[in-house]
Amino acid sequence: MKAPFHYALLALGLALPGSAWAQNELSNFSATGRGGVINTFATDYQVIGINPANLGRGTDFKVAFTIAETGAGAGSQSLTKTMFKHILYDGKQALTPADRTLLVQQLSGDNVLNLNVDVTTLGLAVTLPNGLGGIAFSNRQRVAGHLALNGNAADIIVNGQNAAIVKQYYPTPNTSGNATPTNPNAPLISTVLDGTNIQAAWTSEYNISYGLQVLDKTGFKLSAGVGYRYIQGIGIADVRVSGGNLYAYSALSPLFNINYGSLATNPNFNLESGTGLRPVGKGNGFDFGLAAEVGKIVRLGASVTDIGSMTWTGNVLQASDQKLQQTASTGLTTYDVFTEISKQFDQDKQSLFTYEAAKERKASLPAKLRLGGGVRISQFFEAGLDVTLPLNKVAGNLTSPFVGVGVDYKPLHWLKLSSGFTDGAGYGKSLPLGLTFVTPVWEAGISTRDLVGLLSEESPYTSVAFGVLRFKIGGESTTN
């Protein structure tokens, strides 16, 4: 049986060279140009998952909609740009002993790789008449991945049986193909891999949000909003080892074409077969927000998003803590890191984990607290500050708090420039840049979250967001 982790990681590895990955709000190309700063900027369908209360503010449209806004990005805080490229593009290039040593060093870190993709297949917002606020709908595909490895994990991936921790308890190499008896003195996996996280998640969301102005006083306006999403789970692989605890499970759609072998007939296993994007989990999420306007130029926003949970019911496997055993792998000979990582989750071979079937697995959504403040001097200049705090450590969430400052400036009536400075979320410091072309009803743009990361040797980060079918009808477009 091929373990689901193999295919999840392989899928991520194959997807990366196509472009890049980014955080979920980065399907919004204008927000990407501000590095993800958005809480006080968004007013239409872009409020979904950010702050639904903004739908209750005065808007410059009656109807706004988009088709296929896309954002993508990938970054590392431990790999150099050269090593990053080797892993992504030079998988067949042979490793020298010096390369192996360097690879172990650079694969060790809390943010070896962070990657996401977000596609808003369809977004629609409508301003309701008679002061009844606004309502928005969307479908969004979200994929996220995170890789953190401690020194032992990196050593095992690169050197297999020759890793220091493995040789300490299994000094004799095993090339027989048969499993080596477990050394009773070997430590638990939760000790050996402490600090290691391997996570990937793919979901499809159906969203609805509503916002209404609830207070209108001289110099102060307050809006409140709520959002709901029905979520279909296409797949998840979540391995976290921390503080002596091991948390590891997976559930993947038939899309991944996995042969579960004898586990398919286990009474505790709900086999989900077939073809295509058949979901193997479902869930419900909620967003709550407040948005205030102080005077004519100051805007404030606060929201809590992704409150809820997913229940994975199809093709669920889980792993328990166990003593370190001698892996069948002899280590890397090339830069094909993704395949080697997947081998450590392959049930066909003696590896780091042993799987068992499970009826279902429930997991919290990646909840976040979002705070924002901004000033809108005119339709030509707006600036804002965002702080986003992850409220849990589940697959798909930020790995650390995010803070950013963003600005929009229109030097011409048909052109908007966006930039700013951001830090955190596992990507480090970034300098974003965006270009948006504007007409009274149509907008199109392209942006990157980090201009420096595209060029820097240290902490590489590649990202892009774009959209060409964004429309606002019934008012002058000012591009949020």
C-alpha cells in the first residue's frame, strides 16, 4: 500500500515548478501587491474570509464579480535560492558528500518550505438597496503546505540508514529487504523527530457573507458582519511532532489513486473509491467581523475567521508513536528530496511510521484573528496596517503571526500602484509590488508578494497573483 503522504507530497512537489504558492487571501491580486494587507481595504467579495463587516460600509458598486482570480507562492527561511532551485528543478542531479552535508543543514529549520495556492473560481458581491447592507458569494479552492524538519529528520531524509541517530541504535546496515528487529533501547519517534511538521491540505469552499451598518453617528460609523462557508475536503496530510507528542493522520480523495491493500477491507476503514475530486471530508466555518469609520479618513477593522471544524470520513489513516526502527532507505543520491521524504511515509517499506485504519478524524479549521487600521486620504491614496494571528496550529494555518503595512497610490486614473512591507507567517520580511489597470467597470492586475525574495540568495520567496476578469458595475471603480 502506498501511503497517502507519498502522494500528497509528490503532488506538491510536481505543482511547485508550475508557478508558486501564497497565502489564501493572495488570490486577490491587489492585496498581494500590498503583501496581504487587506482588512480595511476590501469592500466586495474580497471581504470573504477577511472581514465580512466591510460589506456594510458605503460601497462604490451595485454589483461586483470576478472569475478565476489566482494567487500562488513558495518560500523558505532555511534553503538558499540555489538549493531551492536544485530541489525543485534538478531532482536527477547527483549529490557529492559535501552536497549531502549542506543539504542536511539547510533542510533543518522551522520553515524549510511554506507554500499555498488560492483560486477564487467565482466571486460575486451585491450592495442591497435601502441601507440593507451587502452580501457576497464565492467558491474558492485552497491548498496549503508546510514543511519543518529538525536535525534528525533532515539527517534521516538525506542519509537514511546512515543517519547518526539511526546508526546509534542500528549500527549494521540492512540491505536484505527484510525488516530489522526493533531495538528495545531505541527512543520514541516523538523524541527523535521533535519539532518536525509535514502538512498539506486541499479544500473547496462555498462562501456567503453579509454585512450591515449598525451605527451611524457624527464622525463615527460601525458595521458588523458574519460569514459562513461549507467546506469539502479533497485531501489532508498532517504530521506534527512536538513536546513528546505525535499527531499524524491523512485522508485523500480517490483523485490520488491510492491502493490501500488489505486496509481497504478493515471494518474501521471507510473506503472512498471512484474518480475525480470526490471529497473525503466536510465541514462548516464561520467568520465574524466589525468595521468602523472614524471621521472621514480613518478606518478600523477586527475579525475572527475560520471558526469551525472539518470531519474527514473517507480513506482516513492515522499513525501512533513507536520506537525508532531502521528505515529501509539508504538516503539520497540526487536532489530528489520530495520522493525521499515520501519514502518515510510509505507502508510498503520499513519507515518511520506504521499506519492503522480509522473511521473518521475531526480537525479544527485554521482559525485566525485579524486586526487592521487604515487611512483613506482620497480615491488616489490609501494606506493600512494589518496584524493576523493564528489561533491554532492545524494544517493550512499561518506558522507565525503576520504584520504588514500596505499602500495604494493612483498616479493616473487608469493605473494603481501597490506596495508595502510585511513580516511573519513563516515567510520572513517582504517587499511587495503590484500593478492594477483600472476602467470605470473593469480591472486587471498582476503582483508579487516579495520583490526581494525573487532575487535574494537567502530566504527565497517566489509569488504571483493575477486577475483579468474583475468587474464593478454601478459606481466609479476605485479598486479595493
